[in-house]
Amino acid sequence: MIKYSGKKRVKCLLNNVLEIKKLTKSFGEQLVLDNVSLSLKKGMIYGLLGANGAGKTTIIKSIFDFVKPDSGEISLFNEKMPQSVEQFKKIGSIIETPVFYENMTVKENLLLHCDYMGEQFKNNIDRVLKDVGLFNEKEKMINQLSLGMKQRLGIGRALLNEPELLILDEPINGLDPEGIIDFRNLILTINQTYGTTVLISSHILIEVFKIVDRIGIVAKGKLIKEVSKKDLEEMDLDIEEYYLSLVKGGVSV
């Protein structure tokens, strides 16, 4: 089982670590985000759920300023976009498929990441490699790793800087069942022990629902529903049936 062993951090008093208001984005004539608003409170695990192409990745890329919204507002740690470099250093992330330098080793890739995130985080390399089960592969070239190993390495890289906010776009793609269980345990451990706020986007409803506090369902660029896990459990609703009832225009729940 993976165990996160980073340093404990004094809890921040901010109510919302991330706040998105009325975000809209079009590519040409295609509307990909339609008036999206959501917020993440400190210490929350939030699941952004939807099919491929629903708009989840565009929301996440907007947070990092990789995509320029047509309208709307994004705030991180109570600072409106555009963010300072120092604010972004409080975030760990995987966006789509993690990319590495193929002609470098696992350890060299992580050392390079620390060059711009902070030299002090080089001391975390061995720990995070143990956490994600890749310590014995640290001298291997990236092109020697399987897809699942690369995904694990992406998670490890995202944890190097002991982030206050962890943003993961489809993080369990390519992981085998054991890797998915380890991932779930890791996210729960860092959240419960260190108060790390987590945003996970995924189309794999059941696995993400196991660890979230709250979900937002995205379809055709719209955030069509937000609901807490507790409320769904109290209503004894199956997450897949609930999801389909909303995106297919079935019974309103």
C-alpha cells in the first residue's frame, strides 16, 4: 500500500482554494464551456465527472492558463487569474497523459522538475518514488517504462512539491487494478493526513466516486449538477444510474 510521508502543513484558513465563476469558452463556432461555475473548499476531494469530450480537460487547462476563456473568472488561493508563478508552485498536477524526456532516467526527470519547482524538493524524490512503487526503477530510462508506470511517475512528480492543491486529469488511465487501489489509498492518505485539496477529472465514475466528497457532472460543456457523496448515499442512488439519468435527459433527480 502506498503511504504519503510528506511534512505536515499548518492548515490554511481559506474557505475556497479554487473558485470558478461563469466560465465560457468557444473554439471557432463550437461552444466547449458554457457558463461553468464551481468551487473547492480547503481539504475537499472533488470529482469532475463526464464523458470524453465533455469539457473537463478544458476546465482544467483554463485553471493553468493554457486555455484563455472567452469570459468568466478563476481564483486560486483567493487570487484572481492571471496567477503568479509562486501561486502555481502550490499546485501539483497531471493534465492528460504525463510527458517526460524519453532520453533521461526517471530520477533525472524528477530532478529537472525540481529545478523550476524548487531545489528543496529534490530531497523528496526517493520518497515519492517509494510512494508510487517506482523506487527500484529510478535509474531506468523513460522509454523502458510501461504506460502504467509512466502514469504512476506522473502522480509522483505531481506530489514532489508537497502541493496544497492537487489537480489530476484522468489519473487512473493505464493503471492496472492494483495500481488503481494504490492510487485511491494514496489520495485518501494525503487528503486526510495533510488536508490537501484534490480535484480529479475522470470518465471512470465508480472508481472516482469511492474517494470524493463532492462531484460535479459535466456534459456538452455544461456543469449540469453538483452533489455531495453523502447526499447520494443517503438517497441510496447508484452513481452510474444517477449520471445517466442526468446526461441522457431522463428522470430529474
